[in-house]
Amino acid sequence: MTADQRETRAVAEQPSPALRTDTMAYEVATDLRALRVFVCAGATARGLPVERVELLALAVSELATNTLQHTAAGGRVRLWAEGDQLFCDVVDQGPARVFGRGMPAADAVRGRGLAIVEKICDEVAVLNASEGTVVRIRLAL
């Protein structure tokens, strides 16, 4: 799948992962380094190639930063693999994210984070769940 063919979907509901997941909560900006370490270790253990591990860490960091900027309670990250795919959920109590808007201009002060996530992940889905807003990203192993 090419970068231009990557798909973004809004899904009303989708079941939680059935397989074992690793979960980490984060509540303050200082937790972002620990969150990136958690994501990198989990992705590496599941076989994600090194160059893609760094992309996943960037995507999760951008989503977590969005959570910290727009919610009061922080969030959680879940990481798991199914077959040859790695999934990562960023869960918070914030409003649904809007994807598919394209990359803002280079001189834009804000708004590039979600566009970056969309560019570097194979799929991005926004799920409305009883636990809050879930942004699910997928990368092929």
C-alpha cells in the first residue's frame, strides 16, 4: 500500500482487542518519554522493523500530545499484534479527532500532528467507545 492509498476510517464501534495487550496510562507531559519507551519496547518485541518502530513512536507521541493539550485527564495506550499487523490504541476522554484534512502549510503553528500520524501509519481509525475516544493506528509488521 502506498502512502497515497492509506486509508482513514471513522468507525462507530469496534470490539476491543481479543488478544493480550500491553497498556500504559499517561497523565502529564513528562510521561511522554516513558510512553515512547513503552511503545518502542512493545513494538520491537512484536517484530516491528526498527525504522517503523520510530515512526510508531512518533505517531503515538503526536496523539498523546494532542490528548494532553485537549483533555484534563490524560489517557491510555494499548499495543498488540494480530497476525502480521501491529495495532496501537490511544484512548482518552477528548472529542473525536478529525483526519483526512491534509497537511497544513509549513508555516502553520498548529495542526500538523494528526496529519503526520495519518501519513506514517498504514491505517488510522477513530472509534467511539464506552471508554472514550479511541484512535487506533495500524502498521504492517
